[in-house]
Amino acid sequence: MPITETERQRRWRLILGESANASLGYTLQGNDLAMDRAMETLYDRERSASLSGSSPSVARWLGDIRTYFPSPVVQVMQRDAIERLNLQQMLLEPELLNSVTPDVHLVSTLISLRSVMPNRVIETARQVVRKVVEELSRKLEAPTRQAIVGSLSRATRNFRPRHNEIDWGRTLRRNLRHYQPAYRTIIPAQLIGYGRKRGSLRDIILCVDQSGSMGPSVVYSSVFGAVLASLPAVATHMVVFDTVVVDLTTDLNDPVELLFGVQLGGGTDINQALAYCQSLVQRPQETIIVLISDLYEGGNVNEMLQRAANLTTSGVQLIALLALSDQGAPAYDQRNASALAALGVPVFACTPDLFPDLMATAINRRDLGQWAAAQGFVAARGEA
């Protein structure tokens, strides 16, 4: 259906602001006017006032944007308000925090403010964080469990399987030459089964940069870490770092507590973090280390690269994710990314919805560079 001239004027007026009234010959009314005022409060740089000093104004504005805009737009406007209008103070008031639409970026902000939160806000903040974590868990747990368990089952095979362990697809393909026309069936000479071992089949170490820019990645990593820790077939460690290294493995049963143990901000010492992860490695050939960092190293770069080389040489699968978020590839240290890629370390950013498949690919030791390219991710290339 073609857009009418009136609708075209309305849209341009909402885009251009009040100063366009005269040139367009159009004036907003009703809900459109209220919507325009909500946007003006946030995006009109010429305003002399802000919301930061008035709690009632903040509450009213939050209510307005939830009334007039869909949830994804509300989340963007909230994030912009925290940055443009310096509204971090509003997150330290329980009444206002209850008015905010929870999302991953809000959780990141709350984590960064944890150390300055008054006691009256802590419980409200936990409720907000828990709501987001539970929503992410509902979305991500099933595909993660399915991908990981399926891959681990197929990673170890045996040739004397019990009936319920037979991999019928591979068995039939292996025995096609034994087809019996008289019986119109295949008589398998070799059964192939999914192997079953006691204990963990893989050791997975999530090594997560908790510098300020990595907030969403920390949130998603915590949720995935909790899911992985619930699988008996893998042994999972969760390590976070800035200039110090903190092992949060014991908190993986409660990702909310884990997130409140994170302190976003500060510098970065990847070398020190990899050294700690290296100390956890007991079975190099069965170990996957996922380093989630933008690779801006504040420590010893040469030692960091040498440590990465030692890990890969020992048989550890080292993967460097520049981000684990929905925001795409972030700013990152291209020199360090290229140097790691030259060592054979896959380096790219990954979205949360594809992380389970990434881990399945790693478990089956398939080419992660090809996998990343197939997903449309741009992988770092090694220096010549």
C-alpha cells in the first residue's frame, strides 16, 4: 500500500524534530506528540536540562517510552539514556530500577555498578539480573545441551556396541556392499556404535575478559558456563580476568551469583589468565580453552603469544572469540589477533545462538575456520 502524503509528513516530522514544523506544514498531535517529546528528551542535544536530577521525571520518561515504543526500541533508548544523559544514578534507586526493561546490556551496567550500589538496591538488582539470566537460559540451554551431548556421543565410537548404542546411519553406510538382493536387506558385517565412557569426555575452560567493553560477553559466557557445568560429559571451568585472575568455577551452579562475582572494568592481562588456564590442563588432547577477549593485552604480549603456542603444541584446542554477543565484531587488537591466527588459533567473533554449534564443531575437531566462514563470521588471518 502506498504511503499517503500526510503519513510521509508525519514520519519526516518525527525524524527531524520540532524545528521542521514550519517547513513541513505539519504539527504532531496526541500520541505522536508524546512520542516526539520522549525522543527529544534523549536525542535533542540542544536541550538545557536533563532527566538525571529528577527521579519522578525519569520514572515518567521510562513509562512513556514503554508505552509508545516496542520492546527492542525501548532497550536501545534505555541504553542510550544511560550513556547520553548520565542516568547511571537511576539504576541505584529500586523504584526506578523496577521500571526498566531488563536486557543483557542492563545487566552489564548493573554488574559494573555493583561496588557502589547501596544495600537497598542490591536485591532489586539481583531480581533484574535473575530475570535476564533465566530468559537466556530458557533460550540457550536446550540447543547447547543437544549440540554438546550429541557431539560427545559421536566423538567416541566403539565397534562392539550394545543394541541401544548402535549408530545405524554409519553402520548402514559402512555395510552397503553387504546388501543381499534375495532378502532385500543389508546384513551388517561391522556394527558401529556411539561410545560410552565413564567420567568427562572433554575439559572445557572458559577464559573471559572482564574489562568494561566485554560486558555482554561476560553475561552470555556465564549462562553458557552454567549449562555446560550441568552436563556430566564435560568438566567445565569458568575463569574471568582483568589484571588479576579469578576462578568462578564453584559459582557455575548459580549464574546470578557468578555475575555478581564479576567486576567489569580495569586493565587486561591475557598472559596471566592463560598461565592460570594452562595450570588447569590435565588432558591436553581432550581440553578446549575458549578465550573470550578483544585481545588488547596490557601484560607481556610476547609471553602471551608464546604461551598460546605452547598450549596448541601440547594438543589443547585454543579458540579466541573477540566477542560473544549479538553486536557483531567489536573493536579488537588486530595485531594480536593476526599473531594468534598465525599460530593456528581460530580468531573471530561469535553470536550466542551459534555458540552451541561452535562447541560441537570443536568437540568433533572439525575446521573452525571453515565453520566461521560458513556462518558469515570474518576470521582473523595470520601475518605472513
